Amino acid sequence: MINYVFDTNVILYDPKAINAFDDAIINIPIMVIEEIDNFKKNMDQTGYNARFFARVLDELRKEGDLKAGVMLPNGSKIRVNICNHTISSKVSNDLIRDKADNLIISVAIWLKEHEPYETVFVTKDANLRIKADVFGIKAIDYTQEKTEIKEFSEGTRVINVADHLIDKIYKDGIITNPGIDGTINEYVRLDSEERPGHSALVKFDEQLNLKRVSEFKDGIWGIFARNAEQRFAFDALMDDNIKLVSLAGISGTGKTLLAVAAGLKKVVDDQLYKKLLVSRPIFPMGKDLGYLPGELKDKINPWMQPVYDNLNLLLDQSENPLTYRELFTQNMVEIEALTYIRGRSIPHQFFIVDEAQNLTPHEIKTILTRAGENTKIVLTGDPNQIDNPYIDFYSNGLSYVIERFKNDPIAAAIYLTKGERSLLASKAAEKL
């Protein structure tokens, strides 16, 4: 049996976290409930999680005394801990005694001193884990949804093959039963073992055959793929059988630009979707826009400006006669804040979620489950540049989706490593 003491951020990150630990006592300090109460009115994922957890506790309250402890379905027990003067005095005089974080730690200290079980403090806050360690309390991150995608972050996989196989790809466009390990919709480069520089860009199909990647010689809305990774991206973006595309990579690799160009092609030219919907998280995800002046469009403009910049660039380079304003007035393009996605159904749309690395797995799930019939979702972002303090390279929503959808026929993931924005931008990314 282990005493787990939960910090507030664990509940706001995953309101079902209390079910993740077997044969345990889940301790919820009373100040955690008070902090959660501050979020319950937020109309976002954090607010939803706060309300969800409150309802869970309310139902458990009907089954027994929360102070004494109530059994959970997995055999663990949950209880709410009062923090009286005796417990709060456990906090060092070096710290602010009535600060919620320190009071939560004081509960962990008291439990360690007075109960015969190991006490473990669970928090997404690195600083609190440091504090707990100083007080002799074992502290861990809540890592139920961490992924291992190291091999993906290294970029394009290169496979050395016999020269005749590359000739076959260019002749037939496919190699059946190639005898090479791979996953469905994995993009790779084949290099000849005999002829240096003789190569082919391919992907594994559903039968794990190798198919040649399209060249897109005419470009897409004035944008031409400048490297192999961008060709991979265009291939996935333009494939109507792939409903979920993840584009990860450093700044300047063209992730958003390629996605928007493909979206305009599919919506405006091919008319396969009714609308191009582009959104990005207003960080923090739950930040209320109400305090900003103007209408909703005015409020989100500062966060959406990179999207507008890409649209302007594409319109300047494209031969399409439509203007920026016409795209919006004819409802072909819509810009939306992710805060307002919950509860919506999104059918027949090409849906781009930019900066997806700042979303938690739960927020990503909320977005993906909004997809209606004939909707394609594109996630773009850089797992190395995360603004959310409670997620990292391995636990953010983008990495989570990439790992969970690996080898699924409806999904593809491409990692772009080569900056193409400008020579200066590429040099800055490399040297700074």
C-alpha cells in the first residue's frame, strides 16, 4: 500500500488520474479542491476537467465519508485531507506557510510521519518536486501518458538497398513484399548500395509494400517542396485516405505553410471539403479572451497572426483570383480559437491545428473527437518548443498522437528537420 498525495495540476491535467494507481490510498488535500474551484467556470479543457473531478468526488461522497476514505473501483481508496494547524506547521519557516503548494506538501510530510505506508507526492510541477525532495518526500511526475518517440525525432529514415530495387521503384512505382521492416504510412528514403546519389523517396502502404512518393512538380498553391521531408508532407496532406497528419519539426521548416497550401487546394480548387478551418491554442489553453477589447475575431488576432501571414504569402504566390477577404466572406476559410472547439461537430472540413505541442493528450483527444464525416485533421508543431509548464517532449499531445497512431492506415507522421524559411533563419536555428 502506498500513500499518493495529489497536487492540483495532476487533477487539472487528467481528472481520471485517481484511477491510475492500484493498491493505493489517493490523498486529495482540501486546498486542492479549493484551487480546483477557481477553474470550474472556465469554458475550456481545464474548466471541464475541474467540473468533471468535482462531479466524481460528489458521487463518491454519497458512498461514504471522504475524510475517512471511500473505495474506488480499482481497489484503491480516495480520501480528502484536512490541513489543520498541526499539519501546516510541518512547513519550514523558510517557506510561505499559507501558500497552497506548501500546505499540500505539509500534508505529505504529516502522512509520512504518522502512517506506516510509503508516501509519494505526485505533481506536474518541477519546482514542487524539488521542494518535496528537500523535505525528504519522494516526488514523481504524473507520467501515465508519456511516449517514447526518440527514433521519430531523428527525422527521415534512410534504408540502403540493392540498386535494382530503386530502378524498379522509378519504373513501376511500387515494390511488393520488399522484405524491409516498416510501419504503415512511414516515409523513408532508399539509397543505392552500388551507386552513390541514386535514391528514391517511398512510403509503406497498408500491405507494407513500398510506393513511390508523388513529386508535385507543379507545386501546390504556388508552393514547391524544397526537400525530401516537404515532399513527404505534401504526399500525406494530399492523400484523401489519410485522415490524420502530424507534421513536427523546428521553426522555419514549413509545417504550417505546407498544411495551409494543401488545405486551400483541397477546399478551393478540388472542393473535396467545405471549409479550411485553422486553429491554434491560445496559451494557456484556458486563457479567457473576455478581458481583451473588441469582438472575438479581434481578440484572437494576436495569436492567429502567423496563420494570416501564411495565407497572405500563399495568395501572393498563387494564380487563384480569390482575395484574402473573399476566402473568409465565402466561408471557405475560418480561423477559430481552440478554446471554443469543445462541443462542436466538424464535418467535411480540412482542419489544421497549429502549435499542437502545447496541448495535453486530453486536449488533443477533445479535438480529434470533434471530427465529423469526411474531415481531415492536420497537427503541426515542434515538441522541442513547449510553453505549457506541465508537459514536455514526451507527454505533449502532438507526441502522444504520433505514438498512438503509429501503424494506423488513416494516420501519417512526418518530422521536418531542414529549415527553409531563409538562410538567416536556418543559420539562427543552427547556431543559437
